[in-house]
Amino acid sequence: MSGHVDLDALADLLVGEGDETQVRHLAGCAGCSSALDDLERAQEPVRLALATLPAPQVPGDLAARLDAALLRARDDLPHARVDRPGRREGRPPRPGDASPDDASPDDASPDDASGHRPTPPTVLPLRRGGRPAAALVAAALLAVAAVAVGVLAVSAGVVALTRRGPGDTAATSSSALARASPPTAAAQGGATDSAAGVPTSSSNTDFADPGALAVALPGLLGAPRAVGGGAPAPTLQQQETAADPLARLRDPVGRAGCLAGLSPAAPDGIALALDYARYAGAPALVAVLPATVAGQVEIVVVGAACRPGAPAVLFSTRLPAPP
Amino acid sequence: MIADDTRDRALLAAHVAGDRDAFGTLVGLHRDRLYAVALRTLAGPGSDAREEAADAVQDALLSAYRRAGTYRGDAQVSTWLHRVVVNACLDRVRRRTARPTVPLPDAEPASTDDAYGRSDTAVDVRAALAALPVDQRAALVLVDLTGMAVEEAAAVLGVPVGTVKSRCSRGRARLAVSLGHLRNAPAPPPVPPVGDTAGPDTADPHHGDPGGGR
């Protein structure tokens, strides 16, 4: 080695990673030895400066953005298609593939349409007897079939409402996004409280069959609009009782917080239509949201626990908007 | 912490078993920290990496969502998530093409050096950190900013512990010069251009040559 040690070499010597040549040079060079001492003294203030660097401000929409992305991933890739070990067979390892736990996005396996059950990893289970993957596959296949059914039903102009209550009117094949004349709230069988004039119904229908959502879509969009004004909304604490698990989601603020970001086209959580219904027996809110794809809408079914940061999405799908 | 990892493993297992909300819950627990790591790793000289960091975190977490079944439990779930995000960020940095950069106007007041000419205001530290070679920057982000143990950082980066120590030490040395804590120091080797994957810092120090090719 010629000359003195450079900064990188001094830094390596400081943590015991230097080589023998540099160590021997240091023993005989006062200048380099002094430089090493200076470097050692400089470590602590640098570490302190880094440790006390303020945490960056996280974008306000990052949470909603990630939730929306995961929601789309659920629609596009049912759980039964989660990659399992062995699917990368035949693909040669890349330089830098450190361990089987490496999950670089560039190493993603191509999608497998077989939908077979993944091998469970060696981790602690949350609970025994969880939802079987076979049922999820069946639900996913139903959703795909429901899209086809929904398209056929809409194109044929056939609309079936599953709403209960007085004053029900069957929606026609007119534009789902047309402004319907608002009836009085009494003409509607359920609670309508939105000040935004969104078509709102309280069908109490159990939409466990995804096909029913597709069929009901035109009716949801053609429901009477909620009448704004009137008594101010009670506080969430006043509303939320055991008798009405969906009370939080009847409040416009609570509902918007729940729905915000579930569709990128509706960052503020304002829906095209709402139905207070049920899903697989549990109280649920069905929300029709604008989609980023023209001519389509997002249908999201959320549970009573839905709130900002915890969407509690029970089901979601994208359907063509009725003409 | 062991309790946190137990919780994370349970959530990941629930996700693989079909729980539709488990992965979202897991993401919520780690999101902010992962974003901070992504932002500090992606920040380069004169670049605003906030949007890119959000993109990187989103892409990485979607990849983790799909590949959750491949997690074997050898490392903590947090380590696994950090590895996915850091790999995504390093790939992005290395794909960047060299282009002229215009320094962004500082949102904070100009730095004021102390009597010794040292400056540790946040903007100066961030700028100095952004100027480091990406491998040194990534190591320091994990160890000194995130507080990760060197062993865990090595698992995230997929390199030996000695390499992490070397990268951190070299990075601190360069920062000490940039921030004025080290005067009359020997000149550091030149920083490789952005996107250069063959920089002197990328090699394993245990196989480096005496000339400093680490």
C-alpha cells in the first residue's frame, strides 16, 4: 500500500474490518493514527444527529392509498392464490437472493390461475379452524359469475329489487346516475339521513350471495335520495347502541371516514348510493362508489366496525354501471 | 420485541389462512416506519422522494401480500417487511438514470454553523445523508435512524454483519466530514453516480481488495 489510509479504510479500521496492511501502517504513522482518533470522536455526534432527525411526515392519504391497493389486490387475486413455497421451481436463483424469506418485488412469481390452497407457513396461527380456503375460492368464483350475471341482467333491462318496506319502487333501466326526484323520507322504508342527497335505502337484505349485489345495483343507484336538513345528527356516542350496530355508519362523518379511500375515485368517501343491509347475517353497509374505470362502479360491503384506518371490508367488486 | 413479532406472525398466518383484514392490520402497524425507511433510502441529492417512497411502499406491500405464503418464519415479520421495502427502494435507486438535478428550495431556515463550523440542522443532515452512496445510506437508515440492531439490518439487506458495520462506519465518516465534525480528514473516495451498481461500496468487505473496493 502506498501513502496513507483513506477515509473509508479508517472507517473500516474503526469497526475492526480493516486489513492487516492498514493495521501495520497505522502502528507506524502518527498522522493516520491521529486521524483515526478524530474519526472515533466524530462518530457519536453523527449518530446523535441521525437519531434525532425528525421522522418524515407521512402523507395523509398513504393509509387510504394502501387500503385501496389491498382492496384491489383482493379483487384481482383471491386468497387461495397467495404464493406458496415451491411455486418458483424452475426459476434459477438470482445473485443476491439471500434467503427464502427474500421477497423482492422483482422476484414475484407469475400469477397462477389454478387457485389451489397454499401450504401454511411455519408461523403461529391466529386461531384454529379459520375460514377454510375452499369457501373463499367458492366465494371468489361466485363473484366472477355474479359479474357476468350482472352484466346480462343489466343489458336485458331486467332489474330485480330485493328491498323490503313500503314505498318500494322498481328502478327502471334509465341512467343509474340520473338525478331522481326525491320523495319524502316517509315514503322510504328505512333510515335516510345523508345531507348529501345520496340515494339511500335500508333494505336489510342479506347480500351474502354476491350475485344479488349485481342484480340490485340499478335499484341501489335509483333509490330515493335522502332529504337533507332537519334535526342535526346526534353524536356518535348517542347513536351507537346495541339496537343499531350501523349507527356509526349512518352518521355522514363516520360513514365518510369509513369509505374514504376505498376507491381511488372517491378519496372523500362520498358514495353514489348506499344501502343499509346485511352480509352473511351481519349488519353491513353496501356502498356504491365511483370507479377509476369509466363506465364502472365499485361496490363495497363494509361491516359495522368500519372506521378510518380499519375499513372492515366484507366484500368488494367492480361492476359495469347500469345505463 | 417478542410480543410484537408474535402478534405479527399471527396476523400473517391469518392472512394466509384467508382472513381478509389481517394483512391490512399488519400493514397499519408498520406502515409509517416503512415509509420513513423508504423515504430516507430513496432520497438522493436534490430529489424529492416523497411520492416515490409512497409508490415503493405500496408496490412492496402488494408484493408481500401476494407472497405471504412464502414466509417461512426464519426472520421476524418486521424484518421480512423491511427487506421487501428496502429491496424495492434499492432497485429503484439503481434503475435511476443519471440526470441533472436542481436542488429543491429548503422548507426550513438556512443552517447556522456553530463556532467550529459544524452544522447539524435537520436539513443539513438530510442533505448529507442523501448524498451518501445508496448502500451506506440504506445501512445507516436502518441502524442509526430506525434503531435496528446490526444483525437485523444485515438480515434486511441480505449481507454479512461485517458488511453492515463497514457501511455504517464509512457512512458516518462521510457525514462527519459533510457536517463539519471532522476536519483535516483524509479525502473520501469519490461517490459513484446514481444508478451505478459497481460502486466501491457495494462489494463485501470480506472480499474487498486492499485498495478499498468494498
